Amino acid sequence: MKKSFHRQLRNTGFTLVELVIVILILGILAAVAAPRMFDAAGGARSNGTRHSLVVIR
């Protein structure tokens, strides 16, 4: 009975290779998404400034 429990316990979880692959994929996605988010924030700030100038005039 102990042997089967030990086998089940040993086979659960992720391997180091699987974890490294997931971390690499997340890093690539973050590297692609981050510049787009910063560009969108800069564009929103620029539009807000333009709107403020129109209101002031």
C-alpha cells in the first residue's frame, strides 16, 4: 500500500523543463505586450493634452 502511494506522490507536479518553458513563454508575451501598453498610455496622455488645449482656447 505504501508503494503505490509513493508512486502517485512522485508522479504529481511539473518538471523543471515544463516550468522553464512556461516562464519563457510568459516572458515573450510580456516583451511583446509591454511596448504596446506604453504606446497606448502615451497616446492617451497626448489626446488628453490636446483636449485640454481645446478647452482652454
